[in-house]
Amino acid sequence: MAEPGGLDRRRFLLRGLGLAAAPLVAGCDRLSESRWVAGILRAGEAVTHGVQRTLTWRRALAREFPESARSAVFPGNGTTDPGTAAYQALAASGFAEWRLEVRGLVERPARLSLPEVRALPARTQTTRHDCVEGWSAIATWTGARMSALLDRVGVRPEARYVVIRCADLMSSGEGYYESIDLVDAYHEQTLLAYEMNGRPLPVAQGAPLRLRVERQLGYKMAKYVTAVELVERFDGIARGRGGYWEDRGYEWYAGI
């Protein structure tokens, strides 16, 4: 779906965010640890989330492009190889022993092999990845619809969020994770992608599985997915903000 008018909203917002944030970079970690600053940020984020949900049709699509628009280079940002012995063994076997664990507030917990994930109802889409660092790239993604996975396991009524667990360990020793709400989880373009540009997902892009949630910024697109967990709240999950970077001051809702 083409974006209205001639204005590229994503690029406009990204440039504005970059300019506004530049003077604050040196002190952002200290500020994010301040209780009063964190409280202000959370309040502002809640307003942004609420306004977006009120004004934007929940099924509205992020812009999709022809395959001819794909970028020649798609950066492997962040972790480009988890590097652990367990991950290397899985990669060496073509992920034959890899399993996606689906747990938490679900009726039928499951452990799915990669062929079983690939057998779920799928979607292919060519979209633009917008990184908070200021770069963008276009690629074609094929993957299982998150909605199909949730329908298979059955979501319990009290569930509110989908937490994505990942294989990569950060320098802090924490496992990487992300989360989205059920509105985005059931969105048509939210995928667990296993192919990029018609080929199996490369290691640098999160093999064997990565999240694609196209209406949000790139840091929400978790790589090296190992588990999908349904929860009611984030209490007890790391610092309780719903994501590795969110625990360090990033906004939980990164819609654009």
C-alpha cells in the first residue's frame, strides 16, 4: 500500500529523531536510569501508543515494494552470529535439531521443527527496514504468519503480549528478547521469517528464524528466535520493560 501524498513519513520521523537525540547521546544511559525521567518517558510512550491505536486502522499495512526495489546491501546489524557452541552446532546441521518452543499463556504448548514452522500459513512481502540508527534497506521476506502460530497453540484470554526469546547472548550475559502486543502479533504483515530474498535466512540476518513486525522500527525485529512466550505482564522479565533495549531506555512501542 502506497503511503499518502509525497511525504515519506518514516524517513521524516527518523531524521527528526536523529537530530533531536544527537545532543543527548552521551547522557542517555544516566538519564534512562533516573526514576523521574523514566516515568516521564513511559507516560509519553503510553500516550503515543494510545493515539496510534486510536487514529490508525489496526489492519493498515506498511508500504510494500516491488522486488526490483530491493537493496543491493542489507546490513547485518547488531549480532551477526550468536557464536555459542550450541548455536554453531545447530547451524552446522542446517538447523535440523532446532526447535521453536511456544509456551506461556497458551492452551497447547508446542515445540516445532523448522519444517513444521515452514508448513504454517505463510506470507511473502517486500518491505523497508528502518533502523533507529538512521539507515534503511528493502528486502523480501517469507515466513509463517504469527497469527497462524497463535491460532495453532490457542491464546488464553488473559494473555496480552507475545515475548520473543532469542539465541544471542549480550555482553551483559543476558539473553536477547523482544515483545509485541496482540494487535501487532495478529497483524497480516507480522511474520516469523525463514527466507530473505527467496533464500534461507542467512546467519547474519537471524537464521533460522527472525521476527518481522513491519509497522515498527528495526530494533523490534528480533533475530535467532528460539521461543515465543505469551504473557499477561512483563513483571519478572529482566527489568520489566519488554525488551533488551527497552530495558535500557528505548521505547517499547516503536511504531512509525
